[in-house]
Amino acid sequence: MKILGLSCSPRRQGNTETLVSEALIGARHEGAETELFSVSGREIKPCDGCNACYATGECHIKDDMQDVYQKLLESDGIIFGTPIYLYSMTAQAKALLDRTFALNRPEKSLANKVGGVVVIAGSIGIIDAVKDLYFYIAIHKMLPANLVAAYATGKGEIRKRELGMKASWNLGREMVQIAAKKFEFPGEFTRNFFAYGTHTH
């Protein structure tokens, strides 16, 4: 079993990466293999809306996202971690999520993987990011695990939040235990991307 931690902060070894790493320690405690992927220093371009991937299952943009696709598909659980910049998830996090639109086929999807959420803010914005990430988890037919929401500003400050660090450790453990149950959504129901209206019948 493998748990992937995504740190969507442009900062290396910041509070987001620290908290996601703590969750991975918890996952290893339960016997899982883990990997941390940081977007810091990586090239992940925004989706250009060409829709080619919807037909082919392949994104035509060649950058570091190609590596992320493989890591996502190989994982049994994924921890999405982001700090809050300007009251929402980072631009890097949103770009990464948008690019996963390419994972739209039964043999290439995030369905039945466990999803966990880690969000850190200096002030407001946590709730909106948590909401957006959990909706992402739901629409991809992933299994929702817990969330960790914490307040920290200066680099390394999160380590002083003992309860937050413990909650993140337990998130990793929980994800492994959920994944071990091997739950699967019924395959006959496709993902619903649409609100029904003028463009649907």
C-alpha cells in the first residue's frame, strides 16, 4: 500500500510540508509505503482548456505534471496539503488539481483512492479551501478521510501546534486503515461534472 503526500506550497520545508510529512509518518506506522511530492521548484503549467485529454486520456502539456500523474495512479491514498494565500488554496494547488482532469477513464482515474486534507493558514480562508478539496475528493469518487486545519505563519511554527501535529499523524494512520478495507464505488455510475441546464438534455 502506498500513501502519497502532496505539498502544494511554493516554499520548501515550510509548515505545509511539515504537516503533510507528519501524516506520512503516521501512514508508515501502519505499514504503508509513503512518498512526499512538493510542487516547490517544479513546473506545473495551468490547464489550457483544450479538452484533448477528455478524448484521449492524455494531457498534451509536457511538464512535471507527467510525473505527478504516475504517482497519483500508483497510490492508494493521497493527502492534499496547501497553505492559504489570499483566502484560498495556492495557485500551484489549483493548477495541479485542474490538470487532473486528464484522469477521466476507468483504467486511469482516482476513484476508490482515499483522500485526506491538510490546510494551514495565518488567518481566514481555511474553510473555503477545505470545502473545495473535499468536493474534489467527492467528484473523483475518492473515499474521504479526515482533515487537519491549523493556524501558523512563521516557518516551523506548526511544530508548536502539538495537537495539530498529532492530528496529522493520525490522519496518515486513518488513511491506511480506510484503504485496507478495499471499498469500491459501483462502476455503473459515471462521474457527474455537470449542472443540468442549457448545455444538457
